[in-house]
Amino acid sequence: MKVHLCFPGSRQSTPTKSTAAFTLAELLVAMSVFLLLVAGILTAHVFGLKMEKTVETKLNASNGARNALGKITDEIRTCTSVWIGNVSTNGEFTALLDGVSQTGSGLLIQPTTNAANFIVYFVDPIDNSFRRTTSTPGTTAIIAQTVTNTMVFRAQDYLGNVLTNSQNNRVIHLTLEFYQPQPLLPDPDYYKLETSVTRRAL
């Protein structure tokens, strides 16, 4: 009679296993963990998209404001004369007379002594946009939209007091308030720009 003994570590001591499967509890736990992982990834992705749109809106507003303020300040500093007034709905600029508060929605800049050559910055009362136009037809450009204030320009002295005349050494102060809707966010972003500039050649 022959007896075969099985020792630990030998091949005969490890019985062959049949194909194994997950139990129902293990399957539910694995699916729950997977769903939580997918939900976390989607939430992080949506948050990243919101932040990207928010930063893009702020950068566009800052870039547009910097370009607009840089252009208007250069034009005022180098101009021959500048006038504050109002622009009607038909696009006609009317300068303010002496004796009234020098606060208006438009600014007329004359780069040279030629009165036919001019630049006008104004708030369009129809669509509440801040625009720039020149004496050349077809050059009107929108600088900012959804402007909330109408009295954008004012003439003041060196102390910041609003003037009632068009004195030679006055300071032109610009205040522009507007908002920009942000994609994927319910509330718009509000901005306020202020700058003061005067002519170099007084």
C-alpha cells in the first residue's frame, strides 16, 4: 500500500480553485466608490470651467479698460482743445456753456487747430454703451457696454472741485461704471474706472 503525503509548499498541497466572482455586497461597494470618483471628477471639471470664464471676463475687462484709458489720456494730453458736453440721440454733440456745472456725457477733443478734425467720446443713451467716434465717417467704435452712469466726464480744478467754466488749466476727470455678465454665473461683475488727465500744452 502506497500513501502519498502532502507537505506544505508542495504542488499537491495547493488545491486548484474554480473561477471566483464578486458577491453582491462587494459589487455594490465597488460601484459606489466608482460613482463617487466620477462625481468628484465632474465637479472639479465644472468648477474649473467656471473659474476659467470668471478669469477670462476679468482679464478682458481689464485689458479693454487699460487700452481705452491709455488712448483717451494720450489724446487729451496732446490735444489743442477739449470740450465737455452732451450727445443727443441723433448723435449731435453740444458743448456746455460757461456758468453751468461742467459735467456731461460726452467729450470733444480737437487734436489740432483745425476745427473740422475732432474726436468724440460719449455714452450712447439708446444702448448705454461708451463709444468713440471721429470726424471721419464710419469710425464709431464701442469701448464699453452696459454702462450704468450717464455723466461720465467732468472738468475740475487741481483740488477736485467741479468747475463752471472752461478755464485753460482744467483737469478732465473720467468716471465709467459698467458691468459684464459672466457665463455660467448668475450675477454680473461690476467695474468702476476713474482717471484724471490734463493737457500738456496749457
